[in-house]
Amino acid sequence: MSSEKPLLSVLSGKTAAFPPIWLMRQAGRYLSEYREIREKAASFLDFCYDPVLAAEATLQPIRRFGFDAAILFSDILVIPDALGQQVSFETGEGPRLDPIETPGDFSRLKAFELEKLAPVLETIERVKGELPPQTAFIGFCGAPWTVASYMIAGRGTKEQEPARLFAYLYPDDFARLIAILASASVEYLCAQIDAGVEVVQIFDSWAGSLPPQQFERWVFEPLRAMVAAIREKRPQARVIVFARGAGTHLPRLTRELGADGYGVDTAMDGVWAARKCEQGPALQGNLDPLALVAGGATLEREIDAVLGAFAGRAHIFNLGHGILPQTPIAHVERLIARVRRAGG
């Protein structure tokens, strides 16, 4: 795999002279060309379901920066939409869903319809033929806990309190929702792989909000089941797990989940992660997105710190969370140049 694409080589456990680089949310509002095409869709969800526009958004950062991977332009909340939950995005306020406040509200959901997500799969088919030969293609979904937190609360919330409370009050019903999401997500990721992605990343953006026993039940076990299912159904695909806020759980994840790579978030000490985590899987991260906004000597110092922390092991350079809309283009260019200069 190493002779094909740098990202796939590193996800096979190999080290590289300089790490492959891509950025979470690399297709988005910090790009003027993205803002121009965003105006062509009536809503954000319409944008995600327009294969022409979504393919263009996916390819824009590759054309401009030459990242080592493209990530599919979509959203984690297309799964609730395909389950029949009402989903919309309010400008400046984020997603809005018809909340699930009691177990009785589950009656509003329907069986997962992969056909609802056919436009996303068409986007993948459009993109794959346009990528440079050395550029890997990443698909993704949200992890069950993170997606469930939006479905229960109807929006993003501080510390995911509505979902955490729902899980305490109605654990069997919440387990049923998690199982539905895990099954639907595996089916969706397998369809993405069949359409042309080579790597899938599972985003558990709110993993850090749970206490240990709840983390075990709602984060660790569903992720382990999903990775195992993908391994069985599509053994050729690479899998990255990003459990943001996993903290001291991360070494165990790298030992027991079975993924090829693991995201390291901004708050984690990279030196500690590199020392404590299994050597086989790649670690991905973990530059602070605000350092990328700051630029200058601060940015260069932070880049070098990340490179130093993960030196000598399989590493994918990335941010510790998504790129921010106010990020200057010149700072991204400087980041890529410095990372790629590190090997020579």
C-alpha cells in the first residue's frame, strides 16, 4: 500500500519521512470558493444532497493545497435524516432536529433507508475519478453516541446533558437507539467504501462528556462493534476512530478497538499519547486549530511540537479538531510547507 498513497501507507503502520497531512473540515467556510458555491443551495442539507456541489466542495481543498487526502463533503446528521427524523440547519445556529424527549418519540423514526443517501454515494463516485493518483479518499459518519446526543436534544448542547440524562432514565431504550445508529452507520460506511472511498473515519465528537461506565457502554462498545463489522464486511478498507475527549481512554482504544488509526484531540499531550498508545496503529493530529489561526512563529513552534511528539511512529498530521472559518489561507499554505519540509 505504501507505493500507492502516503496516507494508506501510514495507516498500514509504516512511518514516513514526513507525515501525510489533511485537515478535519478542510472543505468549508474558510475557503472563498466554498462560500461562492454554498450560495447555490437553498439550505445546508440541500448542499449535502447535491452531488455536483458536494463533489466540488470535496475537491476544492485538494486543488488549492494538495492535501494527501480528500474527505467527503457531507454531515453526520444525514443518518437521522435517513431514519425519518426532521433535520434542518439554521444559519449561524447549527443543526435543529425534532427532539426525542421520551421513549414514545421513537415511534416517529422509521427503518433506515440507504436510498435516502444515494446522492452522497453519487458524490463519492464523482470525486473518485477527479483525485490525483497519490490522494486518498476518506468517507465518514458520526459515532452512535454523538449522533444520538443530537437526536435526543434536537441540537448541540453543552456537555450533552439531555442525552446523558435520557441514557440514565431510559437505558434500555437508549441502548436500542445506539444499536439502530451503529447498524445504520455500518451499512452507510460500507456503501461509501463500495462507491469509492478507501478510508472511513468515525467521529465521536462528544466522547469526552461521559463518565467511565457510560463511556464504556455508549462509546467504547459501539465503536468496537462497528469496527469489527466493517472489518468483516469490507476488509480492504482502512478505519480511523476519532473519539474527541477520550483522554486516558485512548491507549486502551488503540489496543482493543482494532482500527488502523486514532485521532488525537487538541487537549491531549502528544508526547504522552505517542508513548502510551500501541505502536501498530497510526495516530492522527493534533495541532490546535487556533494556532493555525494565529500563524507566524507561534504556528511554526506548534507544528514543530506536533512533529516532534509523534516522530518515529506512524503519524498523520492533522488538527486536534476542525479548521475554523476565520483561518487565513496563507497559514494553511505555511502549515503544509513546514510539515512537508520536515522530511527533507
